[in-house]
Amino acid sequence: MFTEQTIFFYYTETPLHAGSGSSVAYVDLPIQREKHTEYPILQASGVKGAFRSWATALYKDDKPKKAEINKAFGPEDKADEHSGALSFTDAQVLLFPVRSYRGGFAWITCPQVLSRFARMVKTAGIAPQGIENLPTAVADDTDAKVSANSALIVNTGDAARVILEDFAFEPDKSEDNVITQFAGWLADHAIARDNQFQYIRAALLKRLVVVSDNHFRDFVTLSTDIQTRINIDSDTGTVKTGALWNEEMLLPDTLLYNLVLGKSMQYRGKDNDGEKNENSSYSAAAAISFAKGIVDKAGLLQMGGDETLGRGLVRVRHLPKTN
């Protein structure tokens, strides 16, 4: 039984390719998506594997921490000894960056995504101050909920518009306080607090947009980055036969989140001193603390494929229960 939970946020610094295998569609290597919504996700197995990889690299010279990796994630070679104390859900998209006519780009979300997020925060047992009254609907597909001081509004004669990609929306400021409060909450809790991220936190207050569920699905399926890649023959200097493919990427500045859970458990294995112990315990709180420690120590982390191309660099933050 999981008795400790928290929320982790993932802010992409570079394009991220968490692949779902090959496809016969126009994109040869698409990203991972939910079946029923087509929203981008990072599958839980990949998130957990990335955390374990980070921990292994961070604590390779720390004997007690190396022993704790097996407690938190489970043994790699002897799975019958015990399971891991940590569990990760799929990382789901919360904010998706979209090109904007005014303001450079916008972060979009939708009522369905916000509803999921609010439920997940409640599941984590975190006080919802700042996110208790999120928008539950967008009246019309042509509307976009924005704050009163939005930097995205274009005045076109007698009308005002928010233009995202090739779509023009009527700005709806009726929930100004809710949008502003939520943007501020995210700036405080989901974005790194270092001075170099002041611009992002300030921009979020003026560039957050809530669109309809329909438009959100369209944007996250049609506005990802599709990159064409080739493999050059070192002898001829030409493209190798069949070595031309398209690869889909999540854009930089995408914000995702997931639920990380911990359970208390008994395990059989070696203690920190390397001695065999047939009946040792490991608490849920210790497991969650270990996962948070990985984030605090590593800072910038790598997820997904194409590591040597600089893909998948993310800033990870955890949300403490006191917030």
C-alpha cells in the first residue's frame, strides 16, 4: 500500500523524444501518446528507468546510497528478493508551448488537463491553495481564456484576438483571477527558482491560455516538432540506403507532471555495510525522500532517446506537501 505521495514536474529544456517504436504513418518514429486522448506522455517505465539511471550515476562512489537504489527501485538481477518501494505514474502534459502572433509563444492547457491535474494534486495530499478553482469549461471553441494583462492579445480594429499558430481566438478575461492565480502558482512551484528562470516565471503570468479540449488535442497532435534525420556513409559522403527517417519531438518549454508514490516494505538483501540481512525494513517516507534527493542533487536530467544529440534535457522539481 502506498502511504506517501508527491508531484514531480518536468520542464523540457531541449526537444524530447520518448519513442513509441516505428510507425507506418508519415512520422517514422512518433512520440508516446495516450490511446484515447492522443495527449503526449512519458511512460512510467521510462521515467522510472531514467530515475534509476540518474541515481546510479550520481551515487556510483557512495556505498550506502548504492544499496538504497535497490531498496527504492528493486534489485536489477534478483527480482524475486523484493519489489521497489517507489512507483511512478506516466508523466502527463500540463502546459504545451504553441507559436503565438504576439508575445513569441503561449503555454496552452485545457479544462480536461486541468481537471486531471487537480485530482492528482489532491491524491498526493497537497493543499490545493492556488488551484482550487480552475476553469472547468471553455464556452466555445473560438474562445480562449486569458488573464487581463495577457501579452498575447492582438487588437484588430474593433476586435481583439489571440492568434495561436493559424487559429484566431476571442480572448475571454472572465476568469482573470483564476488564470492569474494558477499561473502564479505554477511559476512558484513548477519552475526552478534560480535567477536564470526569472524570465520564464514572469512570462508564464502573461502567456498562459486555456483553450477548449478539442483545440488542445489538435495542437498537441499537430504542433510537435518533426525532424528529418539521415545517416551519411563515411566512404561515399552520401546518405546510406534507407537511412532517412522522420522523428517526432516534444518541444522545449513543455511542462509535464506525474505522481510519485512510496510504500513501506520488508526486503531481503544487503544492508549498507554489505552484510546480508534477511528481514530489513524501508519506509515510504525514506523512498520519497530518496527520489527527491536525486532531483535536488542532479538538477538538469536527461530523459528519452538521442542522449548524444542533447535531446531530453529536463528540469525536474518536486512539490512538497507544505505548499
